[in-house]
Amino acid sequence: MFNIGTLYYAENRVIKMIVYDPFWKTMKERGLTTYQLINRHGYSSHTIHRLRHNKGISTSLINELCILLGCRGEDILLFLPETEKNKRSV
């Protein structure tokens, strides 16, 4: 098994350890849309794509999003150990 960002490869399958499901919930609670993130706050559509598909992002971006949304890290991302991830559909 080896690490590449938030992905681990084991036995020819990809295990996503970090997901951004809480981010979408927090955005909805704050009444913020992806359109607003892109057009008012200057985030790229590529960044939105990375979040939507649970790709790796920088801690700097996590910090910016926490400041923008007035929240904590756990309101942006969720760490799922492999055993929990197996219970969810990827």
C-alpha cells in the first residue's frame, strides 16, 4: 500500500480516506453555492471539481474555506478509515 495525497492503493483498488461530504452540508447551511464560490470569491472550477470528487486539496485551501464559511476543519472534511469507507458506496 502506498500513499498519493488522500488516496491509498491496496490490492488493486483505490481507497479514498478523506471525503468532503461535510463541506457540501456546511455550504448549504450557510446558503452558499458553487456559483458564488467561483464568481464572488474567486475559486476555480477545478477546485470545485476536486472537492466534488474527493481529490486532494491543500491545507491552505482548507484554511481559506474555514474562514470563508466561519467553520472548523471537521465541517469541511471527514476522515474515513478503510473499515468505515467499506460500509459506504464510493
